Amino acid sequence: MSKFKRVAGAPRRRLKNILVLHGPNLNLLGAREPRIYGKETIQSINVRLSRMARSEGATLQVFQSNHEGAFIEVHLSNIYSREPFRRHSYFSDLAVGTICGLGSRGYDLALQFVLQESR
């Protein structure tokens, strides 16, 4: 059973495009401490997941990053002026900040903040 509950009022939809985001050091799977993490590589995991997704008519994209920093959540629309189910995020409390309702300019502001913080 999923630990995520469906937000009341959220429409049910079939996923067709799925992103798997592998976190830090998973590029070392199969080589790094195989007694703990096993001998399977990230590539073999990705192949298995891609086959599973394809068999269900979905496309799968995978990405791995060693970045362990925080993030900024950006919403193009003002989620608080829309349907109630859109107002809940599983990630906002983990983010450095949240920008919503400013259209694509939200990305500009998020990047500007990150660039200033890294000086």
C-alpha cells in the first residue's frame, strides 16, 4: 500500500509519463559496498523499470544526481486559487521556498535566488 494518500477531490488518472529520480551515489550501485547495497547496477534497475513501464503502456525517464542540496518548488499557476486538491504538496515543507502563480517567471526567480545564495 502506498504511503501517499490520494487527496480528496483529486481526479484519478492513469500515469503515462513517469520520472524516476535516483539520488546521491546510486551511480555506484554494484560497486560500492555490495554486501550492503547488493551487486545490481543502476543500469540494470533502469532496464527492469523501463520494461515494466512499457508493458503497462507508460514511458519512463530516469535521471541520477549526486546533488544533496535543497530545492525550490515552483508552480506556474497560483495553486491556492484553484481546486482544493492542488493546495497540498508532499514536498513544500522540505523546500527552501515555494513560488507560485508567477508563470514561468517563477523559474527565473528561483534561479536568481540559487545563484545569489551560492556567491
